[in-house]
Amino acid sequence: MRLRNGNHGMFIFLVICFAIIALSSLKARRSDQMIIVVTPTYKRLTRIADMLRMANTLSHVKNLHWIVIEDGEKKVPAVERILKRTKLPYTYLPYKTIEGFPRRGWYQRTMALKFIRSNTSQILGKEHKEGVVYFGDDDNSYDIRLFTEYIRNVKTLGIWAVGLVGGGYVEAPKVVNGTVPEFNVGYFPSRTFAVDMAGFAVNLRVIMNSTAVFGLHCKERDSPETCLLEDMGLDRKDIEPFGWEGEKDREIFVWHTKTSTPNIPKAEKNATKPAPPPETYGYFVEV
């Protein structure tokens, strides 16, 4: 059937309109994805300073649920006050590491994954149907664009560069024609996913379709990241690289940093009386 010139023009117009609507709908769904940030934390002198810095970053990100898991028997009021001030929806749970877990934070991330799977509707709320999970440590430095431009747009498995990690200046996926055949890393580059914990995010759909956690068996595989992602059924073909475009001066949106512990002289112990408590002049310091 032939269309007259007028009808042909109208047909093209309608096709363009439908395409614009479909594209807008897709972008809206992506921007509507809930970002779920999982942060293990533990008592230390610099912890409050680290949490404040991270909270100040996350508080600028919309549609984000912050899950903080305390490595301890109970919640710390000072930490919860920081979470409340962000005005973000958050979950704060205490789970002291049980015997057998080889590295700090593994057990807390495991309990966070179990919580996410059991409370998905509560986390997403009525407004959100999709989400992305990111494991963000409390002592790293984050650019807001990591969340708004990278994590928010992860469809399956997003991976990007991380600065000052693995004994080098940067670790990053090596991208060839949009795929990742290998990684630019110094440590154990043959890993399926040679990526730092700060360098990837996983779509909630993948999390929900697996039971993978940071299990005890990971200690024999040198890499909790590869262990987790392989247990989720993922492969390198699933990787969506971010921030690799261009040849030089590419920006890094997350850095592995560590707040140095100040060298504060401690009161000497006396044989006849115990050392006095640290002097904080009435202010809360996590000594």
C-alpha cells in the first residue's frame, strides 16, 4: 500500500514521536533505578571523619538507599546520627564478624546481601522497580558522578577505573571495541574479574537471581570480587565498561584512600593506678 505525500509525512512524524517517547521512557527508567550502597564499618579513631566525608557525598545523590553494617554487637549512636542527617533512606545493622571469615568486611557484605534479598520491596519502595548494588567502603573518596553517571546506568555488571589501588596508580579494565578482554592491573591480572571492590556495581536483578555471598571458600581464591561475581553466574561478556572513552586524561571517579591515624601519645600505665581515660573535653571521639 502506497502512502500519499501528506500521509507519508504524517507517518514519519508519528514514528519519530514514538521513538522519542520510547527513548525518554528508557532514560526515565534508568534514572529511576535505586542505588543501593553497601558499606561495612568498624570502630576506629578515624571512622567518624571517614563516615562524615562519605555521607556528605551520598547526600547529594537522589534515589539512593545506604546500607551500613557495623562490625560489632550493637549500633553506634554517633554513626546513626550521621546517617540520619543525610536525609537518605538507610539501614543500619550490627553484625560482628564470626570466626572463619578471612578479611574485614566480608561477613558484613554477606549479611547486607541477605538483607537485600529478604527486604527488596522495603528498600525499593513504591516508586522504584529496579536497582543497582554497589559496595562502597567508608574510607574511599567518591565523585558524585560515580553514582549519577556510572552506577545509575548499570544494566548487568558495570566496571570502571579505581585510583591508588593494588600497589599502583590506577587499576582499570582494558577496553577493546566496547568489550573487556583483560584488565590493566598489577596484581593477578589473569583473574576473570581483576577489579577492586570499589570498581564495580551489579544490577539488583543479578543479585536476586542468585544466592551468592562472600563465603568462607573465597579465601582460597585470592579475590573476593571474582569469587562473588562468578558465583552470580557472570562472565567477562557481561561487563559494561564506564569512563574508558578517549586516549588520555580520562577521569577517575573513585579513589582508594585511607585517613592516617594520628600519633597521639598515650598516658603511661602506672603500677599503682590505671592510666587516666583519654581527654576529649566532653566531645565524642571513637577512642
